[in-house]
Amino acid sequence: MMKFTPNSSWLAQRPYLIAALITFVLVFWMASGPSVAEQKSDIKAKIPNNDEKQVTAQVKVETRLGQNIHKTIELYGRTEPDRITTLKAEVRGKIIEVSAKRGSKVFKGQVIAKIALNDLPAQLMRSKALLNQRNVEYQGALKLNEQGYQGKVHLAQSYAALESVHAEIKRLELDIANTIIKAPFAGVLNTRFVEVGDYVASGDDIAMIADLDPLIVRAHVTELQISQLSVGQAAQVSLLNGEQAQGTLRYIASVGNDATNTFKIEVAIDNKEAKLLAGLSSELAIDLDKMSAIKISPALLALDEQGNIGVKSVKESIVQFTPIEIIKSESDGIWLSGLGEQADIIVLGQGFVRAGDKVEAIFDKVDDQVNDKPAVSTNAAQE
């Protein structure tokens, strides 16, 4: 019996037979059972995946209680004298005496310096002698006028000459008095511009006196702050050299500065001993009405998606973002309003959660340095 062997050239001439054969094999294989992908899917469905389990974030929370504090306006100012004046010469002459030292305290009416009288006393004597003559002439003219021997014109001329001498005497007496330079008010002789032997003309500077009691702190407030202030309010003053003082708001400008839209205010500080100096930079803290506020660390502040500043807290395991207003700043924290009388504030992990997230709150004790009141523990309620 002859054996038939297919010729390779015969198959090459009929490629559709090869394609049909391969297709038949693939269809038979796919129909015989589940695919490898389906088998893997079944295996995954049977094995639990821990990664797909939802994880609840844990945050550390502290309960903060509100306290009634004064809302405070903080300003920067500068200390200045209550009054300051520069004494000037009113007559010309040589300085013959100085009676007060630079930097010394002076009282009202104290002699600061004296100017030489020169010929002023002699002029006064001559004018007084001329006064007697003009008085006699006037009395004679008055009698002649009464008798009808002299007219009113000559009488008026005699009276004018008499009054002219009176005026000259008063001017000379005033010039003599002005040769003695006196302090117009009590204060400190900050600067003296003359020494014995100096020649001064009318209008030259003699000395500068500053009144430092009370000492004044001048500052400027904004349009929003001006409506919250009133004369008589107390103010705490902190000087740059570390000294503290208590003052009273004594003046509020009624017209604002055109360039800055700010209003000038003045705070008066009692300075009877003249221990506080003028020209020092200072900080003013003016207390306003009391309001409830919570004290936290500035590190706990956060921003929402709109850029509003606030604090993240937890209520019934849900994160809440509360916009706040900074009422007062201190070295160990800031006071905020807007959180109510009590708030469970996130102190650790606030950067990893957003408003609306469900979290597991782990409560902790309040840091005594941040809040003076003890924390209200809510662990038992959570359990």
C-alpha cells in the first residue's frame, strides 16, 4: 500500500488551509474553559485586599475654653514732650549771665540768662524827665483852652506829646524786663544756645525748654480703628528700652491725613520724675470692649481653599474649618474670636485632613502655657 505524504509546495500554494487550521485550534481552546485572566480575577476575588479597606485618619485634639478678654488695638508710636519752646532774644545786647545748665530741670519763671542793659536805664530816666515837661505843657494848654485863649488843636497836640512819652516809657520798661530770659513753664532745659560773652540780636535763639510731664505718645490709627476709640480710654505703653507705663488717651484728631488716611491720637503718661524720655519708639495697646476668645499657638492656624485664615477643629468626628479673627497677640500665643465658648482644636495632623473628612480624634490635655484654663477631658464620652 502506498503512503501519501503531503508536499510542502502543495501547502504553500494553499495558505487558506493553514489559516483555517489555526482558527479551528484557537476556537477549540477558548471554548474548552475559563481564560487565565478570568482565573486570576477569581483568585483576587477570593483573597481579601487590606489595601482597599478605607483607613480613618487619626488626629490629636485639645479642648480649648473661651475667656472674656479685651479686644486690643496695637499701634506703633513715639514719645514726645507735652510742650516744647525755643526762647529767643527780644532785645540786642551781650549775654552777661547764664543761670541754668543744659539738661537741668527748671521751674516756671526761673531765670535762664541775662542780657546787658546798656543805655536802657539812661533812656528811661530821660523819658521820665520829659514826661514831667509834657505833663506841665498839657495842663497849661488845658487851662488856656478852658479860658478861651487857646484852641482845641493846640490842646490836642499837647495831649499827643504827653501820650507819646508815656508809650516810650512803657517800651523802655519792657525792653529792660526782656533783658532777663525766664522759663515760661516748668520743664527740662534741653539745649542752651548761648554762653557768657555772646552777643545776640533780636530773634536769636537762647534756649530750648521741653515739658515732659505728662509725656506724650503720638500714633496714628486707621479709618476702621478710629470709630472704636474715645477720649479717656486706658492705654498700655511699652517703650523700646523695655520700660512699661500706663497712659490715657487724651486726644483724637477730627481730620485725617490726606496722604495716609490715618488719624493722629495722643496718649498722656504721668512722668513727674522725668524718668521717661522723649524721642523713644514705643508700642501702644488700647483695650476695647470685652469679648469671648480662645488662646492658641500661631502654629495651629490654617488656610482654606479660598485663602481664608482659620482653625481646624473636630465636631462629631468630622473636621470643621472655622474662619477666625485675631483679637490679641501675646508672646506665648494669640487670642481668637469666632470659635465660640469651647472648641476641640486639632493640634497634630491638621495638615493631612480637610474640612468634611471623618477622623478619629485622640484627645490630649491642654498645654498650660497656651491656655490658663484646664482642659475638659472627653475621653470617657468617646469611649
